[in-house]
Amino acid sequence: MDAAGADLLLVAGVRPVGSAYMTAESPTQTVQRLFPLLAEGRSAEAAALFADSVSFSIPHPPGIPWVPEVDSAEGMRTFFELLQTHVQAKEFELRQIIAEGDDVVLLGRMVSEVKKTGRDIDTAFALHVTVREGRITRYHLYEDTHAVARAYFGD
């Protein structure tokens, strides 16, 4: 393709990805693709939505085995796999999406069962995600850490 053709594609909202071209999607659309992949256990495909470098944060009690140190797409894949190993999602309710520029904040409620104990984590959550050039660069989850500790360690 010549330079003029490539310019026309970019003006039309189509950008190159690897050797293929795809329609540019909004940060919200990118983030919304994540949850069905996770619900289906498709960790590798979910991790492919992330950039090579990721700012990851989930405040959590020490000893929770499903929150590793993460700084990359591969680290996100590890996180998703550990999550599937230790926790079974039961309910996921997305109540609000707030988007501005590259940032998307999701507010909702989730209920998950800790497989080791059979206890539920029932928590409201806020997830702050940043998407740059079609890839997720920030994943900061805020949830009720006391509920997480109670479900994993007991009362």
C-alpha cells in the first residue's frame, strides 16, 4: 500500500496492527472486550489486550496467592491464571462506566468463591484502566480487602 492509501485509512479511523489493519476502537470498547474473555477462561487472549508495560495495582492482604507482582502483558496472563486457580466467579454486575480520554473507570459489584475455603468474597469494586494505542497500560483494582481476607483466612 502506498503512503496516500495508508493516510486515507488513518483518517477513516483504521490503524495498522502488525501487518493487518483494524478499525480503531475506543478505550471503553477495549476494556469491555476483557470481561467476556475472562469469563470464558481465555487468559492468553485477555492478556493480549495489554501493553508490554503495565501499571498494575490491587491492594490486598499479605498471603493472598492470586495477586502476583505484575508489570507486563505476560504478568497479566499469570494473574488471570492464578485468579482462575484460586477463585470462582459467581456474580459480576457492572453498574457504571466512566470514560474520559484514555481512562476508563468501572464501578460495580462482584461475588467470587475462594476455592480453598468455600467462602464468598462479596464486594463493591472500582477498576481504573488506561488504554493507549489500543492496549491496556493500567489496571488498578480497588475492592473490599477485609472481605477478601475474611473469605481466604477466615474470621
